Amino acid sequence: MLPSLLAHDPHSCARPTEAVVRHLTLDLAVDFSSRTLRGQATWQVETQSGATDLWLDARDLHIEQVLLDGSVPTEFELGPADAVLGQALRVALQPGTHSVTLHYRTSPAAAALQWLAPEQTAGKVHPFMFTQSQAILARTWIPCQDSPGVRFTYEARVTVPAHLLALMSAENPQELAASGEYTFRMPQPIPSYLMALAVGDLRFEPLSSRTGIYAEPATLPAATHEFVDLENMVAAAEDLYGPYRWERYDLLVLPPSFPFGGMENPRLTFVTPTILAGDRSLTSLVAHELAHSWSGNLVTNATWNDFWLNEGFTVYFERRIMERLYGRPYADMLQVLGQTGLHHTVAELGADSPDTHLHLNLAGRDPDEGLNEIAYEKGNYLLLTLESVVGREKLDAFITQYFSSHAFQSMDTASFLQYLRRELLSQVPGSEEKVQLDRWVNGPGVPAVGPAVASERFGRVEAALQTWRHGGGAAALDTQEWSTHEWVHFLHGLPEHIEADRLQDLDAAFGFTHSGNAEILSAWFPHTIRAGYSPADEPLHQFLTRVGRRKFLTPLYKALLATPGGAERARTIYAAARPNYHSVATSTFDTLVGRDA
């Protein structure tokens, strides 16, 4: 029997209520010279009585042959191309079909795959390849039912050049194989967006019996130093919301072109090297990706309209981990920074915009348009509001039960609200009225009922800002023991328009322009762009051409575009930087900056 799926997915051509995939056997060869993957994907399928077709998602895939049960050729058809969805792939089934094998190859321009030349890596000697499947890019390297509501187990064999290591979101090797052939197994069912593959000159360093770091040799020492608390993070997460269900938790530090801070691929979180600050001050990103092992990977949004169910819970969980490890004042700083980002996003989208609802309507649009602070920070703020109304103890018990009772399942917004009302709000009379649940989920902006968010450590930062605004020299400010978060809050609190000589005063005292900390640089450069502060011009150019993290790039390009002559400068930088960006980033910046034909 096929279980009823929670919601129709507008971002998939699959019809899983007719025939659904259950297990994948993948056999791929990685060819750096042609920038393609080639091989076969065999799906074990479960069909409803009378089903005649298996419907899959594909985009820019070359399907060469399709076989039923390993040996019987069958008809298949690729539908017309859609700019967002790619193509529907229909495979004709026969009565009693158990498996479908698709022989195929990817396109050199497959959107999920980034192929890096040696000079784009830390070691500068070997090429590198990695995938980014979220939200709907798995279909560009695997013909699949590319919906978060469809889960499957998988096994794989991947052949790569003999001097490189292959890793997946699965049980992974820890040493090079002389043959260049690697096998993988993922026994827990996952959605397609959590399919991941990386190939490069990589080494492994264990941190505990179940945690460790993969990175290029040149990066590995800094990474193992930065993430020394990884096992403590896992233990803190388990203590909060129940056992870790994925056996190992390892990190892969990617080259700087990775478009996100992190990606929560099961067993192997992908992270950006821009969090290697040297002082372990940016590891909340790792806590966030770890929290996804419960929120998202274990209980998954049924469609991308329900994305807040992944990210809102994860931000709340991340900050609870950081509070457990480093104290409430530290977590409070993260909450304030998150609130700042949330209100900025609401202002950009418009306070009445339906895109500021938690439950979205992204039909016909790329689901990446919903990947912003609304899902993350408004979702988290709803959970903070619930905590303030029902109490932390009751909310923690509810979240633990939620993860346990829905493990390895999907959840849509309507079903979650029904569950929340039944299992939590009904136990606390008057709580739903105080929370104003529907205004959060189906209303715009940020409801005023949320609790106040403040940080005592930021209070000292604001005192320093006041001193500087009133003419105090930067060198006289008391900034001892400030973390990255305090510096970012200080830079965000500076006036929007500052004379270049005042920036020089700050730069001479604190060395912002040549900081090795990407968070600080991304908060500093908008000021230098607006002021025309020339000492920062070349470091800005280097930053934009080296780093591919979209969170940093977007405000910097926008700041350039807002200055006289800035559009030409932005296009010049972008032309040089674009080869280093993943398609997730170029899809944004081709439109924002403009790409020369």
C-alpha cells in the first residue's frame, strides 16, 4: 500500500501516488575532462494497482536507455522543458515491474554540479567537484522524484581519478582507494535534495568516535582546530531533543566557491571555509546544520511552500545548542542579529507582501525565492513566542515528541498546525489567542506579540558606538574580548554614510580591510563602497572573486550598484568572479548585476 502523501508538490513532475521510488542503486563515473557524470540509476519502485507509468524529474539529462527489472527495454519520454521544473520524464511500466534502470549522463552545465579547476582550490594542484541539490537541483544529476515529500534509501558506486577521494551523504570512506572506486550506503530514507557527492584531494581527521573533518590537506589543520567542540555539539543536541539517528556526523570543508554557509547533507554536512575565523566564533553555523539532523533531515517539509518547518525549528534548535555550550548571553547575540536580518528582509519584501508569510505560495517560481530570513528568523521567532507563552519545559517536551513521532516522515504546514494545536496549545488554555498562530503562518510581516529580544553584550557595543559617533577616536574604544558577533553588530550600527577619513580612523585601529574574517569583511565593505574608501577597493575585488557564498555577495553587489558608476564596476568584477560561482549564485547575479552577452 502506498501511504498518502501530505501535499501536492508544485515543484515536481513526479506522481508518487501512482508509482513511488523506494531505493536507489547508483553507479556513476566522474569525468573531470568532460565535466560530466555518466552511469546508471536503478530505482526500486512501488506501484499502485493499475499504474502504467513512473514519472520522474529531469533537467539537462541525456537519457540513453531505460530497462525494466534489469533487462527489459521500455519506452520513455522527456516532456517539454520548463524554466523552473526542467522536464517530466515518463517511463512506461509493465504489470509487476519492480525496478527501473536508467542509463544516462549529465550535462557539463548541470546546475547542481560545480567543477573547480585546481587554481580554485586550497591546494592549487587537483580539480574538485561538489553538488548542491537543494532545492530542486538533484534532477540535474540524477533522474529522480525530486520532491522533499518522497524519501528513499540508497547505495552507490562512484569511480573517480585514483588520486582523489569521493564522499557522499552516506557511509563514507576515510582513506583513499588506490582503484579510485568507492562504495556508499545510506540505510535511512532521505529526500532527493539531500543527495550529495564531492570529489577532490581530501583527507580525514577524526574528532571523536562519531565525528570528524574532511578537508583539503592545506585546510585540515585550521578546520580541526575550529571545530574541536563538534562532539560536544552533538551531545548537547541529543540532550535537548533526543538521540542522533544518523550514526556519524562529519563535516566536509569545501572550497570558498560554495554558495551557502552550510548544507545539511546527512552524515556529511558541507560547510564553507568562510567560517574558519580562527577563534571558533562562527561555529553557530555548524550547530545550525547539526540541528537539521532532526529538523529537516529527520522530519522534512513536505513541499518548499512549507520550508519554514525546516528552517524555523532549526534556527531555534541551533541557538539552544549554542546557549547550552556557551551560555545565554552568547545565544542572545545570535537572536538579536537574527532579528535585525528579519526586519531588514521584511522591509525589502514589503510589510504587506505575501512572501513574508511563513506558509508560502511558490508555484511557478524557483523555490530558492523562499530561502530567506522569513523561513529562518520569522519561523524561529514564532517558536520563541510559543516558548514565552507555554514555557520552555512544555515546548521542549513537544518538540522532542514531534521529532520522535514523525521521524523519517514529511510534514506540511496544515498538518503541523493541527498537531501543534492538539499536542501543545490545547494543554495551555488561552495560549493560541496569545500566540496569534494564524497571523504568523498566513499573515504578513512580524506580529507584535513576539517577546522582546535583547543582548547585554551588545549593550556594551552600543555604548562604544555612541562614544565613536560623538567624536571619540576608534583607538580609545574598549573592544577587548569582542567576538565576531560584537564586531558585526558594531559595523551594522555605524551610520549609513561615513566620511572616508572616519573610516580610515576605524581601519587604522581595527584593521577591518585586511581582516581574515568573512563576516567582518562583509559588514565593513558596504561602508567602504558608499564612502569611496579606496584602500578597500582591491581587497573588495579579491573577496568578491574568491568567495562564492551568496549571503555575502548579495549585499556587496547591491551596494556597488547603488553608487555612481558602480554598475560598471560591479559588472567588471562579476565578469572576473563568475567562473568561481556556483549556478545557485549566478542565477541570482546574472539578473542582479547583468551579464555581458
